[in-house]
Amino acid sequence: MTSLPWSPASTPLMLAPMQGLTNDALRACYIERYHPDIVFTEFVRVHTQSRKRIARVELAEIAVHDADVPLVVQLIGNNGLALAEAARQVQDVGCHHLNLNLGCPYGRMTTGATGGELLKEPEKLAELLIALRRSIQGSFSIKCRSGYSDPRQLFELLPIYQDAGIDYLILHPRTVVQQYSGWADHDLTAEAASQTSLPIIANGDINNAATGQRLLQEADVIGLMLGRGALADPWLFQRIRGELPGEVDEMQRRRDLFELLTNLLSRYLVKFCGERQALMKLKDFLNFIPDDCLQRDLGKLKRATTAAGFSALLESKFSR
């Protein structure tokens, strides 16, 4: 039997893969402090025309993951043979949980459609999934949109996913065409969960504890994947579990962000090449903090030009 990255009795809360954001330094920060049950890599490009299906630096990053929290490697590509070989490479360096990206609305490579674009070609997609399943000894999941342009396409795709033998489905109930506009339709998530035997993880617009708890109670999903909501509030995992209050006041939000951003800055200064790049990455992160009352001070942080200046502003505006 395939070993899932969570125990059968648990309700997994996952940190979503977000390109350019959920690098290994951020994942380590969240694992140590905020306790997601499972973390994902940013999507790993699988190259069709190169013998090295995955870049060496990405394989090395996967290999050094040694935390107790399981790591799932998310692949993005469009060739069944190349994806199968990449999956074997990932397993050879010690990671046995793989995921295929079928949701990214920007997923194109020089060799053709990838990510959400693959939903336009269900027959090709079925062959690709079967090839991947044969090469994966551990768990195999997909993260998908509800359809390319029609959200009801999901119900044509569910039998393809099930026949391919995937272990669980992470569903973001927007179409690829929608990108990130509008709202994730979790009525669709509940309907899908009622019509398939596949375990479904809900993803999309889960930005507070009440939304996450309601989905777990009413949508018949087995877990949640938190993306932007967990960047905006890293304690969201504990809030959904009921381990922390569902809401906090502005002063506590400032203290929480001070702790998170201070931690990330120290890690980014080690990970990235130079202070400027570390600050650029951290400023990208700041765009996902939505609090209206904080935007003026966040704007000042975005204008900082040195790590020392960023830290001083952070101390003066967020630590009290």
C-alpha cells in the first residue's frame, strides 16, 4: 500500500507550493515555528530535452530535507517519459512523495503546455498520469484547478484522476482562465468530495480559521492546503486546529509579523547572494500581508535599501 505523507487518523494542514516564495529557507522557518503537517517544494521544472531532467541545485535542495515534517516535491512538465525519469531521480535522493502541478495558470515551457494548460488535453493528461504513477513507489498526488475555462470540467476529469491511481487530489476551485480573480468556489469542492472516492484536500481562499474549520466540517474534505493565508498569518495552522484564538488585535499582529520577518531576514541573508537579493525576496513576501492598518508601515519596509535599515524599521514599527 502506498504510504501517504500523513497518518490516517490525522487531518493534514499543508503549506502550499508558491513559486518564488516557499523556498527551503521559508519552509524551514515555518516547520520550526508554525508547524504545518506537510510542506511542498516550489514547482520543479522537468526538462524534456535535457538528460538532467531536474536541475542539480534543485535535486540537492530536495536531498538535504531532514525535518520530521514530510516534504512533497511538486513537478511541472508535459512529457510522460521525462516526468517519470524525474520522479525516479527525486526518489533516488530520498523523497518519496510527489505531486504534479495541474493548476499553475502561467505554466508554459518552450516544449509546450504545462500546469493548468494540460487540462485542455485530457487524453494526453491521462497517459501522462499513468506513466508517472508507474514510476512512483510512494505517494502520488495532483494539485489542480477545477477546469481550464469551465469549472464543471472537474467532473469529467475526476474519473481520469481516479483511473490513473493517484492517492489524493488537491483542489483549487477556480479555473485556469480565472487565474486568481474572483473567489474559490468551495461549493464545488464539497460537490466533488461527495462524488469521488479520492481523498480531497481543499485549497484556495482559506485565509482565516473560520473558513478552514467550516470546510473541514461541511465539505467532506480530509485536509486543507494553506497558501496566501498562511503567508499573511503564519499562525493560521494553529488557529484552524483550535490551538490559538481565531482572531487577534492589531498589536499582536504586529508582534507576530516582527517575529516572522526577523526570522526570515536572517535566513535570507544566508541563502541568497547578497543583501539586495535577500531584501527583494523579503519584499515579495510583504505583498501577501493584507491588513489595511499595516500598509503604511509595510510600505516603509518595502522602501528599505539595506538589511540594517529594514531591521531598524521593523523594530520601531512592529515590535511593540
